[in-house]
Amino acid sequence: MDTFLAVVVTWLSINFGLPAIYEPPEVRLIDQNEMIELRVSALDAEDAAKFRRTVEQGLSIVAFYDDQSRTIYLPSDWSATSTADVSVLVHEMVHHLQNVGNIPQECKEGREKPAYQAQAQWLELVGTTLEEEFEVDAMTLHFLTRCWFGPP
């Protein structure tokens, strides 16, 4: 896995100007319930309550990166042979490089923009799109990556 992550770091550095920091994150495969609990524990009370309501409405977590532990959490059924799954790892590697490179972000949503751009470009390399793989269209991306209220 470390060799593949080094390839991803190089690709992200060349294509997106992210720092080429070859300090790999920990990568853990966990089940959906554990992923939800870990994600909630990283949020403040208000955001945790909103998140729990969203989960109750059917949201599943595809993956997430924890800045403090420098860990990428992927679902237990993640597969290195799945184009969509690998693109999720690429997305989370952007967050890792943002974190270890101390790249300032205007807001927490704004840090998603380069991650989705990298994921989309990775998918295009193999002939597919975010919309085809994840039903994420341009309008959804706009709302997911826009700084609505300024810095966190």
C-alpha cells in the first residue's frame, strides 16, 4: 500500500501542486457503524447532531480522513481493484497532504474542492466520472465545496 500511496502523492503533487510529502497516513478498513461513530466523535455537539440526523435519513459514509491521527478510514469492503474505491483513497490522500503540508483552508467545505477535483481527474483517467460512480453532479459539487459562512 505504501508504494501505491507514494505514486498517488507524486501524481497529486504534479497535477495539483500539493506538497510531495511521502509520509504515508495510516489506512484502516472499518465497518459503517464504526465509521459513523468515529466521524461523530470528531465533531462538535451541534455538527454531530446534524450528522446523526443525516445518517438517520440514509447517508452512508464513503470514507474520511482524521487530521489528528493522520488516518484514512475506508469501508471494510473497500477494494484496490475497484476504480471507484481507489478514487476515494485519492480523495482522502488530498486531505492528508493538506494536513501534513499545513495548507490553510478558507473553510472546512473549501478543503473538499481540490479533493473532489483530484478524484474526478483520477476517474477520468480510467474513463468514468464522479456522476457515474457516485451520482455527484456539478451542482452537488458546487454545494459540497462552497464556503457558505467563511472560516470555521
